[in-house]
Amino acid sequence: MKQPRAWQRMLSGRRLDLLDPTPVDIEVEDIAHGLAFVARWNGQTRGDWPYSVAEHSLLVEQIFTRANPGIAPRWQLAALLHDAPEYVIGDMISPVKAAVGPGYGALDERLTAAVHLRFGLPAALPAAIKKAIKAADKISAWLEAVHIAGFSEIEADRFFGKPDALILRGLEIRLRPPAVVRADYVSRHAELLAACTAQPPSRDGGT
């Protein structure tokens, strides 16, 4: 019996096997392009443009860097890439992930490991870094919920936690054309990758 196709052809020409992804088949241009066209909140947001996962990722990295001054560039890069697998598996809202079950999480983990290895990060992030990125992710979700997804602040506080006002200062939700966001994502990735090269990780893996 013929096996179902489990790979996707990317615009770069790469063929990414979703069940057994390898780092050599991952390109940042594919990630940026895919994420720039994936809408957060299933597209249920106000405005003339969908709020993309690429835009969200840029904001999360900004929040993470602000909340962790002096953090190593490689962890900033990890924050930027925290939703990278969604360039092929899409952005499922939490209720859908719960309904799908553990299979989604396993697929996400395999893709995340391949993305990390492609760009010089550990396949699995240190627990403290993962927790800090998740905290930044929740702050971004709070901002998105209140400003474009129709939540009241009380509702957002309940679902995502009330963020520190100092962290929020000056942050904004931007709705921009996908091509603009895609270019910014690739540019920020290049900046962080260059910074990682200039500052190799210490032997003890410190931040």
C-alpha cells in the first residue's frame, strides 16, 4: 500500500520531511515566508491585515530581550524562532491543540529540534531559557488579545497573566503587509546569527 506523502516542497526548492525533518532542509527564507502568511488567532483579529506569526515572533524576541537584559544572542535567536515550526504546520489555537492531542506536540518538537540545529542552537533549550521565552510569548499574547483580538483586559489577565507595565511600555501591535514582515524577520535573523558568531557560547553554556 502506498504511503501518504509526508514532505512539503518549499519555495527554496528544499523538501522538508515532516515526520523526519533534517536541518539541511531548513532555510530561514522559507520560515520567514511561511510565518508571514500564517495568521495568529485563526485570523479573528481587527484590522486590514492579519496579524502574522512572523510579526508575533519579532515582538516576542523584543519582549524577551527587554525582560532579560544582557542575554546571549543565541537565546534571542531562539526567541525569534520559537514558533518556527508553524511555517509548515500552521498556528493552532490552544483549544485546537488540546483537541488534537499529543501528536501535534511531538511533531512540533521534531521540527523545533531540526530548526535549532540548523542555526547552531541546542536541539532542546535549557529549561530556564524556554521558560523565559514562554513568559515573553504570554506578554505578546496579552497585547494581541487586548488590542486586536477582542478580549477585555480582565479576560486577558485571566488567560495570559497580567504583564508588568514597565515591560509593556512602548510596545505596539503592528499590522503590516506580509512582504514587509517577511523582510524584517529575515533581517533580524541575520543580525542575531552574526551576533552569535561573534560571541560563541561559553563552555558552561551560560547566558
